Amino acid sequence: MGFWIFLILVVLFLVWLVGMYNRLVALRQETRNAWAQIDVQLKRRYDLIPNLVETVKGYMKHEQDTLERVIKARNAALGASTVHDKAVAETQVAAALSGFFAVAESYPELKANENMLSLQEELKSTENKIAFARQYYNNVVTQYNTKLEAFPTNLMASMGNFQPAELFELDEPAARDAVKVQF
């Protein structure tokens, strides 16, 4: 009788350990998925930028430097691979786009361009999606990192070589705001 109770306790303990390990795996995968969602929205934004630049090139012939900064920031962001590098690159993209829209404000005929208005709306929508995806990612990362540090899952995490994930934080406070695209 005592042997069976001991065996049941061992089996329950093993089931509990497996459940704890599987929860860590699920949170790690959810973190990766959340990052992929941010990446999708950032790619969409990066795809919109060349269209935006092409639309305004004819109007802003004297603003070549502004256009080049936007493209340079976009290309740097496309090359960023880590969460930190992506956050730094996003700060530069937001600053370049803000400068771009500030300069574009002085071109009245550009404000009325239908293609420009459409691109503005798409960019605004994308900025909102990026903000939501970033918020979701940071929530998932916080849950995952909390599990990694909490007892007793921290023991399982260290045995399973689970590593903490990095939050997607922007360095400049101004970059935390969505890009303003109103003319």
C-alpha cells in the first residue's frame, strides 16, 4: 500500500514538472510569436516608406537631404536584428519621419495629393498596429520573464536553459509617440 502511494506521488510530481516545463516552452514560443507580429508591422511600415518618398519627390526637389534621411533610417531599421537594435533603429525612423512630415507641411499641393492622403492613412494605421503589437509583445515578455524568476519555475528554467527575453523599449521619449501624419 505504501509503495503505491509513493509511486502515485512520484508520478504526480513528474506530471507537475512536465507541466511547468511545457508552460515555459509555451511562453517562450508566445514571446517569439509576439516579436514576429511586431516584425510584420514594421516590415509593412518599411514597405510604405519608399512609396511615400516617391510620391513627394517631385514636390520636394529642394528637400533631398530630408528624403535621404528617411530612406537611410528605413534601411538601417531593416538591417537591425536584435530587439535592442530594432528599438534604436525605430527611434531613428520615427525621428526621420517626423522631420519628413514637418517639411512636407509647407507644400500645399502635396497635402491635396490623393496618393499622399492614402499613404498617410496607411502609415497611420500601421503605426497604431505597431503600438498594439509592441504592447502585446512587452506583456508576453513580462509574463515569460516573471515565470523565469519565480520559484519553483526558476529551477526548471535554469535546468532547461531558458533565457530572459528583452522588452521592446524605445530610447527617446519623443519616439514613443506615433508618427503624426496630418497635413
